[in-house]
Amino acid sequence: MDAKIEMPSMRGQKVLITGGLGFIGSNLAHKCLQLGAQVTIFDCLDPRSGGNLFNIHDIRGSIELVHQDIQDFSSVCQHILDKNIIFNCAASTSHAFSMREPWIDLDVNSRGVVNLLEAIRRFNRQTCFIHIGTSTQLGKLQYDIADERHPEFPTDIYSANKCVSEKYVLIYAKSHAINASVIRLSNVFGPRASIHSPDFTFNNYFIGLAFQNKDITVYGKGEQLRNVIYVEDAISAIIMASQNARANGETFFAVGDEHFSVAQIAEATVECIGSGAVKYIEWPRSRKIIEVGNAIISNKKIKEYLGWKPMDDLKRGLMKTKVFYEKCLQEYLR
């Protein structure tokens, strides 16, 4: 692998991470602390969003933890006041759940983001706001390799609300001179993920099944292509955006260099982690109607603007993931 990217110091910076008990947010908290930041986590621990208190068990004494919801505007206003950087990782993240409960998804993924933006506009315009988006905002690709200019036709409520909330971020950045940007992620995997439920990222669920030596079920032939990215690479992209003025007002895809079929991801997971098998079954209707086919995404823009690049490929990331969960697996299977 290439030499590691030199990460910027965050010494003395006050950081707020909404959704900081979740997969992305907790990994971000650990890295920000390593880089010298003062970290506050703002999280309501909604069981539908994958948060886990164990994610911060080793840094609990080094951070401030606020048990609040981004839908509570007063609380949001109170806790953004003195922050240099606000990372919005709070979200209702299940595609399937969003189709069953669209109002809940709307409240968290759209109204909650407006709360953050409006609090910043009123009380802390000097802060830097980084919002986490998703590649599924695009829906079925009109062309590949897709980039940040690709049209968006999401196929599920979660992706639609993430699409809308991204536009809110960009509107506030332009109209109110707020330093804000969006990092779109795609199939992030690794330590501190929710590996116990199919409601969260499919490849992390595959990891949970493999650790239990259970068969991994793939719909159809699993031929659809996906970007995957190891969580440490995703975190480095998010932090680098917060430290570089070129990110202001921009949207970036932070995705891996390679594309793998779902079947290849499943097979690699079994090879690296478990002793189960990969089984292929017919598509359930509820999943088929929101499936987008191939999702081949470019990371060219973020490389050019921020000098970022992914460091871990699929198998290397899976092996590092295995080392993490072997020490604490039961904390992530409940």
C-alpha cells in the first residue's frame, strides 16, 4: 500500500459530532481526539439508527456526551455555539425502514438538518459544517462512471431525504455565507458498525453473519457492482474536508478506487472472516423495487480538491475489521 496520508492537526479545535454514537460518528470521534480536538458527541441513541454506547467505551472520559436529538432545536442551538466544526452524522439510515415509516425518516433526515443549519445561521456562522450524504441519492445510474454532476432520482425515501438535505446544506452555504460541504459515502465497512441487522449497510451485515459462521444470502446472482470503502478512509476524507477551504460549498464522493459485485463482496467476507457459505436466492419484492443496479462512482474530484485517496482495499479492510471484532463481538450482535 502507499504511504499514509498526512492528516492535519486539529489541536485546540472544538468539534461537535451529531450521531456520534453511530458507526461513522464514533470512528470520527476517535480520530478527532487523536488529532488533538475537543470532542462533543450529540446523540439520542435512537435504536433505529445503529448507535452503540460501546463505540466510545475507551474514550468516554475524554469526550463530552450529550443525550439529545437534532429534532430538538433549542438543544441544537445551545450546543453549536462555541464549536469550530460540526460534523453531521445523525441520520435514520435504513432504506427499508424509510419505506415503512416515511414520516420518521423525513423528520430526522430533512427537518433535523434544517435545525442544524438554522442554528448555525443564527448563532455560529463562523463554524465549519460537514454533512454526510450517500451515493444512493443518485438512484439508478444514467451513466457510469457517475460523478458529482450526475442527476439524482432516488428510489427510496431515505435516499430522497438525504438528497433534499444535501440541497439544504448547499443553499445555506451559498445564501448565508456558511462554510459547509457534503461528503457522500458508499458502502462503508469496518469497526464499530451495526453488524447485527440487515437494516444497515449490507456489507456490514455480511460481516456479522460471517462472524457467526452463518450463510450469507445474496439476492439474484449478485452481479450488481458497488464501491466499498473502509471506514478509516471515509473518516480521513471527512476530516480533510473540514480543514481545507477548497471544500466550502462543494459536494464530494468519498469512495473506493475499485468496484466489486455484491457476490464478490460476500465471497471475500467469508474468505477473510467466517466459515459459512454464500447462498443465492430470488429477490424479495420489497428489495427489488428499490434496487438500483450497478453503482459505479468516481472519486476523482475529492482527490483533485483535497489530495485525499483511499488507503485500504476490500480484503485488507476486512482483515483489519476482523481483528477489531474478535475482541468485542458480543457488543455488536445485540
